[in-house]
Amino acid sequence: MSEQPFAYSLTHAESGWTWCVYDEDGETVAAGSVYSQSDAQAAIEDSIRLAARELRA
């Protein structure tokens, strides 16, 4: 995982896992809901990579 200014939340819900990625200002940059925890973690990591790439552009 890169050392970019992002944080995330990962929450278990009745229907699966919800996740949200935040920038250093606390603004949501990505969010979603999936069935498995591992899929949610992968989505978080992908979202952080994408947001970091956009930050460098």
C-alpha cells in the first residue's frame, strides 16, 4: 500500500461489507459495498491507487 494521504473505513453490514476512502481533507474519494471482506479490501486498495495516480497527474 502506498504512503499517500488517504484513509479508509471498512464496515460489516447485514448485506456484506461497505467501504469508503477519504482524502487528507476528509472528503470521500470512493465508496462501495460488496459481499466479501476480501473483495472490499481489494476495492479499497484499487481506489487508493487510482486516487493517488490522479493526485500525481
